[in-house]
Amino acid sequence: MAEVFFNGPAGRLEGRFHRSENPRAPLVLVLHPHPAQGGTMNNRVTYAIFQAFVNMGFSVLRFNYRGVGNSQGEIDGTGVGELADAIVALDYLQNMDSETNVCWIAGYSFGAWVAAQVLMRRPEISGFVFVSPPTNMYQFDFLSPCPASGLIIQGGRDTIVSETSVEMLAEQLAGHRFVHVEYCPIPSADHLYSKNLKEMYDIIVRMVPDIKSRKPKKTLKKVKHPEIPNDDY
């Protein structure tokens, strides 16, 4: 894993990049939670998502939005600046020496909202992972129609994001033509996945290859999975 810096709209942005040994490996950009609430690329959930994609053979980039860590500029927090940073980060990732045209995007909490906006702006993105998308705080109705298949994970004991609203989003997206959306609730998980980080990680590693290999569907498949010991990741 290499420390990288690249030019963003408000100054130099700091990131961590894992390059797969396979030059045809798919790419994924991972976005962290709200910067004004302590979100960074080193957030435990964000890092677990990063590692899940690394272990699936992707080339993976995570980075700090403007004003976070060693990224230059001032925190925006509205999502406008963060979206601009994410677009530049995706360009940087795609300009690396890669022979693939397969690109995914992933985000946790606020990062999932930013990721959804990137998804709508970049038609080359072929899949997504949203972990705890803040559907009761931000509008996601711009995902119409949803342009790619993906995975949504949500904790049942989340006191910040409503599980009901996340499930409604998953149902709406799964109703769109030509996409396949998997919804994986973790009943015992809180917003931080304090005791369920390994479970969240395992769901991503299990479901993403499955989603990549399937033909698109119109109906939501709500996945039930066995209880996994809550060992910290």
C-alpha cells in the first residue's frame, strides 16, 4: 500500500493506494464519512471496506477530502467540495497504469451519499457498495434510474441512520430496470459496526464477486446470512 498525493480542486489531496499485481484488476474508489464529524480515510469502517476490496484482487484508492489529514484546503462539509474531490480522485485512479475498464465505487455513511452522486455522473462505474447510507439525512432520489448494480449494508441498531429508510432505498433501486441490488442488514450492528466489523467485511467479500457475476435483476433480494462471531477486524 503506497502513500499518494494528487492535485485536487482545493489543493493537494492525500491518499492510500493499493495496486493489484494483475494489470487487468478492477478498480474501486472508497469514500470516508463526514469530515466535520471526524471522518477520515483511516476510519475503521472505511479501512475495512478498503481491505475487503484489496483481498478481492481490486486496485483500491482511499483518500482524505480537502482539509482532512494532510489534504490541503478547508473542509467543505456540504458535499459539494467532497464530490469535486471524489471526481478528481476517480480520475487519478483511472489514470494509473491499468488495463481494465471495470470500476466500482464504495462509501460509508456520508461517503455513501457522495459515492451515489459520483455514480450518477460517471457512466463507466459498473458497481457500488453503500455502507450505512444516510437516507434520513440526505436525498438519494437522484438515483433514478440507478445506473449500476450494487450492495447496500445497514445495521439494525443504528441510531443515526434509519434502517427502514435504507431498506426503502434498496427496494427502490432494485425496482429499476437492468440492475441488481443486494440488501444485507446486520441486525445487531450499530452505526460504527463496533462489534460487527468482521461481519460487514465478510459480507462485502462474499457478495461483491457474486454481484459482478450475475445478470441484472429487477427485484430486491434481501440476503439472510448466518451469525458470524463478532471478532474485531
